[in-house]
Amino acid sequence: MRVRSRLLGGVLLTGIAVSAAGAPALHAAVSELTNASELVSDADLGRRVVSLSHVLADERDALVVALAVGDPAALPGALTDDARARADRAAGALPGDAGEQVHRGLDALPATRERALAGESTPAETFADYTALIEDLDAVFRDVSRSGAGAAGDPAGDALPDLARAVHSSSAARGLLLAGLSGEGEQAELTALAQREAVREEAALADFAATAGTEAAESYERTVTGPEAEAAEEYLAVLTDAPVLTEEDRALDPAEVHDVLLARTGQQRGVLSSLAAERADHLEGRRGDSLTDLQLTGGLVAVALLLATVVSVHTARSLTRPLAAVRLGTRRVAADPAGQDPVKFTGRNDEFAEVVASVNTLRARTVALQEQAVRAADEAAVAERDSGGLRAERDRLLAEQGELNARLAALHGAVHGMFAHHAERLLALIGEQLTIIEGLEEHETDPDRLAVLFSLDHLAARVRRHGENLLLLAGAEPVVQLGDPIPLIDVARAAVSEIELYELVETTPPPPPARLVAAAARDVSHLLAELLDNATAFSPAGTRVRLTARWAEGELLFCVEDEGFGLAADRVAELNARLADPVTPPPGADGAHGGSGIGMGLYTVARLAARHGLRCWLAARPGGGTLAQVVVPGTLVEALPETYAGDPQTTGSFPLSPADSGAVPMAVPGPFPEHARADDTTPRTDGITDSGLPRRGRAAGPAAAVPAQERARAVDAEELRRRLGGFQRGARDGHRDAAQAPGHPGEPGEGTWS
């Protein structure tokens, strides 16, 4: 095909290419406009659904209060004609795409209303019927709000359903509490429902704060405030602190309670309506922008097509003329380079002129190249000999590299094996030491020496944990542990017993009644001990660290809270990244820069969590401090139907108190090896912390001489063992049950948040 024909084809292909390049942009603009229009329709449906749910919530609360009063004559007047008409209008304005479930509930609304007005249903039944319909409306609002929240670039879209849940729970709690105060007796059923709604409101507000953007969260804080909001929260706390209404609760003024709760709910509804309206305006503006983008894109594609056609035609004509002159001249020189004259070209100094100059240069060098051909042949022979030697050297270096890699791998495995071997020897020695100390404790009668033995016992238990950490960091394979599940309270006690500053830890409220499988109990205990070590190490003097556990969606959630100075957001993100990576050691762990390694505590936490499929992360604690959370899968936890025996809040031993014995107070460490123990019936004294652990002083000097009459009143060894029995038994049982199988997996050692 001639060049002229190819250039013509290029002009046509350019037009086609420009059109094809513009087609995706046009399609994307049309799709964006369509999506924006759908989002606007969804936002309008969401506003209608929220408005209807608020009207139904007010109607529900009025009927529940009227039924709780128990006056049949007053029931017909519980709802005004305006209230009924408003609810019916809002229901009729709801479009058909709200869902079949919602429309079935709206069709059954008149019958539900008439049963309540006729006194044929109880307050709880009426509440349940209305709440089911409101929850269906919430589901529709959640779907339309979150369907395009990511595409719209609006974080409030994800958070609005959480705020709607909080508003509806606030209204429900208000109606139930007013109904309980209006009725007679303790109103256990209504109070329990109010407690549930109050908890749901707190959870929904927490989800809203975590999902909403800064602007939306600040808008809520600015709006839901003031004396009425504070008073409402105080009333909610007082009225929901027990499953029944007490005499003090019933002494409250129902009218005042109604006013402050209604004002708070109104503020919350105002925030919800404002955010929904702002989102609708944002989506409407986005639709206008999409229409403008479509118009601009179409115009640009048309202009680009016209411009590409004109430029292509002009370029083709500027190429064909000089190309003919270059073609003829180069053909002549190529036939006889030495006998022909150089190519002559008259025209612009462009690429064609450069081609002609290059052809003439090649002609001039042809003879020189012929002379160099012989020399090049000789040099090629020499290069061939040299290349053979280089290939041999390369093969030798590759073989040496493979040998060095094999030696390095063997050395790496030997080092880890030595670490594991020495860790096992250390654990064996610590076990023997604990056995010896236990024997000394069983036969010791002097309280002072027994306290010292307990301190040695506690220190040996901590050393044992560090030895097990060496096994973990050395890469030792975990040994499957068999045995009965371990009570959760023993796991918590064992974790507290393995830290230095155990007296700073509170375990109230106690963990829920449950048991951990034996294969995971030991590692979970050590993981919690590592987090407690970090929390106590960074807690200011006079503050406490809380260890709690609760059920969360079928899983067990452990929380470790401290009141330290807290961590910056970027630091929290960095530490959470470490917790999510159980493979990569923390920076500086090899001590390459003269340090001893940092962050090994969190590294071991990450490895233990990965071993059992746990999830662990850190977060800033509201009000200051750090919150560490650990989620244990439900497959590792067995719930118990009854609570623990004894007083689970008294989880630790405590020192002898001067008020009890008159002896000089002594700091007694936490959990130790097995001793002769009494039942966990020891009363709380001033010498223990709120969680039941002993309050221990630091850097205490030698005790002064005690008068003979005071030493005569000192507590004997059996009394000391009895006071230490509760915490000792829980911690020891947790360790013993978890260690029934031979060998233990590695566990986290003491560390810092670094």
C-alpha cells in the first residue's frame, strides 16, 4: 500500500479514535447523571420515612402511657383527631417503592391503633406492634442512606441510620418511662424495655460518632446540649439503673420528666432532620454538576473530533511531498555509495533534512567501515576468548552464593533452636523453683517470711512468663493443649497475677459466666497480661486500670482501659498496624542501631492473636488514656447458664491490715503456687484495691522494730493464707488447667506501647 493511502487511512482512523476515546467519557457522564438522580430520589424517600417514623413514635408513646394509666374512659382521648390525620397523611404520602413489609405494617396500623384505644392490648404489646413498624421504616432509611453514601463522597450517609436508631430509642425510652411512672407498682416489664432502649441508644450514638464525619459529630454535640439535655440524661440514668421502679423513682414529677425527655428527643430529631436535609441538598447539587459535566463532555468531544480531522489532513499533505524527494535520492546512493554523489535536499530544516544528512553521513563512513572490518574480526576473536573466562567466573560466584545462602539458613535455624532449647530449660528450672517455694510456703509459720516467699513466688511466675515468651519469639511450634475448658474468671485472674503492678488493676464488673477452651486459655491469659503490663506502666500515680469482658454479637470482648496521657492518632494507627502483622518484627528489634529492640510486647500480642484468630486493636479512650480491645471468637468460648460461685469481684490477695491485726502492714504479691487455702469468704478491707488485689507500696524502707505486744497481735501464717486464698486459687487454677498438656506455646512478655 502506498504511503499516500496509508496517510488517508490514518486520517480516518484518527477521527474514529477520537470518537471512541470520547465515548467512555460521554457514557460515564450519562451514568453519573443517572446515579445522581437516583440518589436524590432515595434521599427524598429517606426524609419521608424519617418523618413518618417520628409521627408513629409519638403516637406509640401516647398510647403506651394511656394504657399504663389503666383508665378505660381516658383511652379514646389518648389520640387527637389531628394526630391520627397527621399519621395517616404521612403514611399515604409514602411511595410504593418503600417496600412490601412497610406497606403491610401500615395497612395493619388502624387495627393496632383501635385495639389500643379499646384497651384490648397491654402497653408492652402496643409498644411491640408500633416498634416493629418503626424498625421496618428504619431499615428502609438505612438502605437508601447507605446505598450511595460512598459514591456521593458523603460520610454522613453512613452515619444517618445510626442517628435515626438513637432518636427512635430515645423516644421509646421516654414513652416507656413515662408509662411506668403513670402506672402503679414497680412496672418491671416497662422498665426492662426502657433499659433495653437506653442501651440501644448509647450503642447507636457510639456508632454514629465512629462513622460520621467531624462536622456531623460536632453538629450533634452543639445541638443536643444545655440544661434540659443534661437533666434528661440524669433522669434516664436514675430511672434505668434498676429493672424496676423504686420508691425514689416514683417520687419524681412525671410532668417534669416528660418535659426534659421530650426536649432532648426533639433536639435529637432536629439534628437528624438537619443532616438529612443537608445531604439531600448536597445530592441535588451533585445532580446539577453531573448535568453540567455531561454538556461539557459532549462539547469537548465534538471539538476534539473536528480539530483532529483538520490537523490530520494538513499533516498528511506536509509529508507526501518531501518524502518523494528523499525516496529517490536514497535509492540512488544505496545502489552505489562510493560512486554516487551525496543526496541533495531543498526545503525546511525538519526531520526529512535530518534523514538526508544521515544518509550522506552513512555514505561517507562506508569506506571507513570496510577498513575496520578486518580489525573488528580480530577483536571479535579475542572477545570470544575473554567471554569464556567471564562465564566461568560467573558460574563460580553463583555456586559460592548458593553455598553461603545454605550456611546462612542453617545458622538461622540453629540460633532459633538454641533460643527455644534455653527457653525450655529456663521453664523447667522455674517450675522446680516454684515447687520448692510452694513447699516452703506450706510449712512456713512466720507471717513475715511467708510474705517474702509469696513475693518470690510472684516473681518466679513472671520469670516463667518471660521464658515462655522466648519460645514464642524463637518460633517454637505451639503444642496442642487438651483438657477441660477454663472458667473466664480464672483466665482474668491469671492475667492479673502475671504483671508487676497488679494492685492497679480493677476487674469490676466481673467477666460474664463463660469458659475458654483449654487450647486458647493460656495464650489469652498471657495476651491480657501483656496489655495490662503496658497499661499499668503508663498509668499516672493514683489511677487505676480496668479489665472487663462482655459479650458482643456472639463473641467475647475484653477491654483494658487506662487513664494515662493517651496516644496520638498517628501513633495509634502505627501500633494497630503492628498488631495486624504477626510476621514482621517491630523496627529496631534486631538492635542494629545500638538499641535493644522496641515494641516486642505488642509483637508477641500480635503473634498470640494470630495463633487463635483473635482480633486486637488500640483506641483513644474518651476523657484520656488508651483502650485496648481483644475479640475472642465464639468458637473458643462456652457460655455458662449460672454466675460464678463466691464473690468474683474479690480477685486478688491483700495485705494484712492494721485494723485487723495490729501488725505492720506488708505488701503481699499477687498469685503464687498452690497453697492450703480457705474459702473465698474474706471480707473486703482497706488494704486491698477495688478489684480485690493488694495495695502495694514502692521502694519501702526497712520496717522499724515492732514492740513485743504489737507482734503478739500479728496475723499468723494460716490467717495470711486464708486472706490470700481467693485470688491465689483463681490464678493457680487458670495456670494449672491450661498447662495440663505437655509444653506451652510462647506468650507475650512485659513491654511498652512502643
